[in-house]
Amino acid sequence: MSHGIAFGMRPGGHPPGRASGRLRRTSEPRKGFAIVTNLVVPKTGGMNTTKVNVVRWIKQEGDPLKQGEPIVELETEKVNYELDSPVAGVLLKIAVREPAEVEVGGLLGYIGQPGDTVPGA
């Protein structure tokens, strides 16, 4: 029989961050905590596209966004389409200006809330 402490466990057999098997909950929001969404070129279903061209930005840095609202027009070899905002917020920064070629999965910009900072800025 082992009397050691299992990896990732605190003395008494409780996982880190837990006290006596109960989670500590708080109703206070986290201060200084921002969620910034990376706007990336999505993989389009049924197409073997690996790159797209940024045709034009419909929204500009600082513009408010509604979820589902068009942000940028993209072009593949076969079709032009508007990329919709995945979340509501503000277009914090445009990472790639038109005209530019971006790989699928490549970063186009950042969406957050007013006053949020962009990673690495």
C-alpha cells in the first residue's frame, strides 16, 4: 500500500484548487480579465481551399459588431463571401489589410470589448 501523494493531488487526496471536495464560488466578476476572440479564416465545408484573399474590410477598427454581422469580404478561387462576426463586441485590431492572401486558419483580426487590449500589443 502506497502512502505517497498522487500526482496532481493535495495532501488529503483533494485535487488542486479544491478544498474538502467543495468548489469555492464567487459572484464577483474577475477584474482585469478580458476575453479577446481571434478572427480567423474558417475552413469552408466541401471546398479544398487552402488560401483566401482579403477583398475588403466591411468594418473598421473600433466599430461595434453584432454576432452574425458581416465584417470582411473574402475571396477563394471559386467564390466571394462575407465572413460574419462569431461574437458581439468591437473590432479591436485588423491584423491583415487588403489586398492580402491568408491561409485557412490564419489570423485576420481581434474582437473584444471596448478598452480590451490585443495580445502581444
